[in-house]
Amino acid sequence: MSSARPLSLLLGVCSVLLMGVTSCKKDTPSGANAPLRVAFFPNITHAQALVANSEGLFGSQPGMGHVEVRQFNAGPAAMEALVAGSVDVAYVGPGPAINTYLKAGKELRIIAGAVNGGAVLVVKNAKTAAELKGKKLGTPQLGNTQDIALRTWLKGQKLSITTDAGGDVQVIPISNPDILAQYLQGAIEGAWVPEPWGARMLAEGGGHILVDERDLWPDKRFPTTVVVTTKKVLETQRPRIAALLGIHVRLTERWRADPAAFATSVNAAFGQLTRKPLQAPVLQDAFSRLEPSLDPVPAALKTSAEHAKSLGFIPSDDIAGLVDLSVLDEVRGGGAKPN
């Protein structure tokens, strides 16, 4: 789904709540008595949010109040909802977060990291970048984190990109489920995707990983998922944001303490939303490329902004002020460096 589609259509997809279904209404009341609306995707790269939703942890913290949980399929749509005021907090990739910060008055704030790693280019046959010439590759959405990563990598490989016939590589932004379906049908050579979609493509359609994105970053660390809100929400609902981050921190520590058990909990939550939990080998493969992290890796965010600017997605790469970890520091006892 392209982020250029009308907002009313984009918001039509955000419909999963803790109890039942509702639509995302722009005129939802705000303030301490209103629901705190939290968005995430049905990807295991949103692991903490999946488990918090499944286990009823959102809203369980004293002082947090009622929470509504809303599901999106890709970052640009979630960020449009955040800017419109129909979402208060979101788990999202750094690409859409940076884009929104620069295009919406620098109101967005990254308040914590969530997951590092977990993005790969899976292909059916190509063994080198040169062998991608004339092929079609998928990404989850135009301008999302994986879309920017693929386009940047192709540019570095001196391959021209097109959305139709004529260039070296045709890049097709489609949803993750559609990417998997087209890969299985042979309609695309491969795709740059977040987990568990990479592991599913490998298990269900064969092929191999041509690029593990971790190999492109210093120390193999880059943020795949961050937690974001707006300056206004931070100012008006700071205690509730602190309560939410308290849950987020505990789940991150739980993941670190027992990765296998946490992966099982994530898979159960993933299965509840998608009605198709991952097979054990797929789950293990996907989680082998993920790292829980409260650190949003600011240096990598800056590099991501530079990539997006070079591709023409944003007018500037000046993201000073984007990261605000003050609430996270308060939750963790003051001043501790996130990791």
C-alpha cells in the first residue's frame, strides 16, 4: 500500500483492539481520560508489543488507564495515523519515523529502541547483485525501512531502479503477505523483508539470503523497530508514556533473560493475529537474526536519514532532536545508557 493513498483509506486498516474491532477515528478524544492508542504490526520484529497485547499487559500498569491497540501493515500508514492524532504511540521502523519527523514539523519523538536486526534480502536464484538485472524485487511499502534499505543497496551496486519495465531492477512495494505469495508463485525473484517473512520465504519457497542487513552496519547493529510518539503526547501524557515504557523495558529484559521462551510467547501472539503461528524451525531461524535493544542506535538513524535523503524521500537529513530518551531514563532509574 503506497503512503500516497488518501488518509481515509490508510486508516481503514488499523482495526485490531484488545477487545473486538473498531475503526481509527481522527476525532477520538484526547487527554488523561481518553484511551492511550498504541500501534504495532503483526511482525515478530514488533515482539514486545505482540506479547504485551497477547498477555493483556497494555493498561495493566498503575496510572496507565485504558489502552486501545491498533494494528497496521507498514510504517508510513501508521505514521499518518500518528500525525493525524488517531494514534498516540507506535512501534515502527526508523525509515517512516525519520520521514515523519522531517515532513511533519519535527513533532515526532523516538522514545526507545525495541529490536535490532531481522531484515534480509531473500532471493530465489541470484547469487550476486549483477544477477538481479532484469528481475523483480519486493519491499513491504514505498518509503518504509526495508524499501529504503533495498534501494540504497541496489544504488551501491550500480543497479538502476524502476517501478516498471526498463531499468536494471524493478522494485515493487507490496504487503508482506503478498510478497510471500508472489515469491511462492515465482512472480518476483525475491524481497527485502523483516522477520518472520524472510524465514518464511526460505522455508516455504526455498532460495537463499543474498544480503543479511546486519552485515551492512558497524558492529552489525541497526534498529529495525523503535518506539515513537509525538512531542504533544509526551507533554500531555508523560506519566502514561512512562507506564507503557515500563512494560516495554520489562519485556525487553524478559527476552534477554530467556530468548527461547520469549520467542515462543511472541509466536503465540503472532499466531493469534495472523491465525498462522510459525513452525518451530522457522521461528528459530527468524529469531536468530533479532536482538532485543532499548538503544535506538542514533548513529544508525543518522545514516538512515542520509540514505533516505539521497533517494529523494526526504528533503533533509537533519534529525537533531528526533531521539528523546528522557522518559526511558526515568523508568530505568535515571541516566542509564539503553542497550
